[in-house]
Amino acid sequence: MVEVLLIAGLLVAAFVGFNIGGSSTGVAFGPAVGAGLLRKVTAGALMSVFVLLGGWTVGRNVVETMGGKIVPADYFTLSASVAILLFIGLGMLVANVYGVPVSTSMTAVGAIAGLGLAVGDLSYEEMGRIVLWWIVAPVLAFWIGGVIGRYLYPHLEARFAVETSPGSLFALDRSGAVPRPALGPNTTPREVVGSALVVAIACYMAFSAGASNVANAVAPLVGSEAISMDRGILLGAVAIGLGGFTIARRTMDTVGTDLTDLPILAALIVAVVSSTITTFLSYLGIPVSLALSSIMCIVGLGWGRATRVATISDTITRKKEVDVSVHALTADEGRAPEDVERIGEEESEDLRVGDLYDAAATARVISLWIFSPSAAATISFLFFRFVGV
């Protein structure tokens, strides 16, 4: 019976990791794929490698938190661990069916908290610490994006913006006796450097996703001592990589094209900010949402850019209205450094290039962020309350 439960636990953990891969790969590599810098297969391969690195290093701290600090490890029997993982996987599957990068960490913590509430042994201190960072992290991402968008983004765009050109970045030069790699017909050295940075930061995002999300797939099994820490991390990383090759294709489309049309520089800023927040909190052992920080940074960056039409004093005295329902981030493309206006000198009409983001897609993302952890916690509580551990 124990062997059957262990096999079931491993399968369910793999199922959870598979769904995590579908969600996190879209967040990490959606902008790079949407910009045409990577194929989806290449994104899946890179995701597999860097998720393993993140889980093997920083991710151990998150496994320890979720495997014994929210609820005492004694309650993670093998059967309870299997049930928790199943609730996590089902909650995430609903979101992946809709192609939304759901918060896997919030869903996992919700399922574990449901167990703690049912047995009356939930660490409210640890839960309070986690929930506090759930609130702080996206707010911090929004305001960092907002400050960059208002004060730095136009200047960075004028100096470092990279526009993708039609055709491949590289081609084979066959003019000599031996073919050698060369830049594509329309490729500039600046475009190569910028594209390389975007891919490198996507890999950094994959690392931070592994640091935060591997625990979501294996923490209950590790907490029950059904498998060791090393084997658990390896299992979670492999399952996430498999999800990155398969069901992540739709979430990459959602992040890369449906939610917002990000210029390369904006994608780079969002990746750096959200990954740094996630990696730092994972080092502290806090399971946090990379997806939530990423999207809030996108919104903050565009909002900050759009508010440049008015100074703070103009806004307070209502001398000038600020219309932020614009795709402000694309207004700077092709602008020279000397052409960047000072704050308050731009006109709102200059920024009416399109919507900042797709409102329907954003509403779908937020609703499922709320639904998935809530559903996992509710189902978990009801199960353990009336069926037992």
C-alpha cells in the first residue's frame, strides 16, 4: 500500500510540475518568443536548464518553508501529501486551460493552509509573513516600474532601444571557401546585443521561477520524507521542463502577444525587476508569484511613462489631466536622445498609440490568480476536515 501511495505521489508531483512549467515558461520566455527572438522549442529547453539551477540552489529554502513551517511536517503523511499535490495540480490546470500564467506559489500555499486549518495547527505567524510579501512584492514591482517609466524610460529607450528587423539575426556567409556565421541581411550589432540581453534575462527569470516554484511540486513529499530533497528538486525540475515544451505554448502567446505588446527594452526591465524580487524572496524562503510581479511591473512601467505629460504640481493643482489609457511604451521608439521632452512638456496626443494592455486579458489573469489559491484552500480544507489526514 505504501509503495502504491508513493508512486501516486510521484505521479501527482510530476503533474503539478508539468502545470507549473506551462505557467512559468510563458512568464519567463513569452516576451522573447513574442518578439521573434526564440522559438518555443528553444524556450522550453532553456527553461528546463535554468529551472533546475534555480531549484537546486535557492529553491531549497522555499522547500523547507512549505514542507514544514506553514504546517508541521508531522501532518504531511504520504496520503496527505498526495491529496495536497492533487489539489494544487487541479487548481493550476484550470488556469492553464485558459492559457493564463497562474500563481503556482499562491495555489500551493493555499492547499497547504487548508490542511493546517482543518487540523487546527496552522502557523499564522508564517502565513502572515508570506501573505505580507504577497502584497508587498507586486506593489513594489508596480512602483519600481512606475518610477522607471516616469523618470528613466524615455532616456533609456532613446539610447538603448533595439528594434527587431525582419529576417534572421544570423546567416551563413558562403562567400569564402568555408562558410562562416555573419549578421543577417537587416541585422545591426546593436540589435544582436539587445536580443542577447533579452534572452539572458529570460534565462534569469527561469532561474527565479525554479527557485520559487520547484517547491510547489515536491515540498509535501519532501516534508513527509517520502523522497529526499535532492531527488525532489530533480523530479520537480524535470516535470516543469516537460510542461515548458508542451502546454506552455499557449501561455507564451498570452504573455507575448495578448496581454501587451512590449518593446524589447520594456521586456528587459520587467524581467530584471520581477526576477530580482522573486529570487530575493526565494532566498528568504518566501514562496512568491513571479507572474504577479511581472504583470504589475508591466502596468507600472506603462503607467509611469504615461504620467510624463504632467508634473507633480500640475497633477495636484489639476492644471493638466493625465490620460493613462494609452500604449505609452511604444511612443519613444525611434526617438533620439536630444528629442526626449522633459516631464510636463509632452502632450497626451503623442502617447495615444493604442491600449497599454488588453483589459479583458488582464481581468482574466487577475480573476484566476484569485480563484486558483482560493479554490485549492477551500477544497483542501473540506477534504481534510471531513475525510481526515
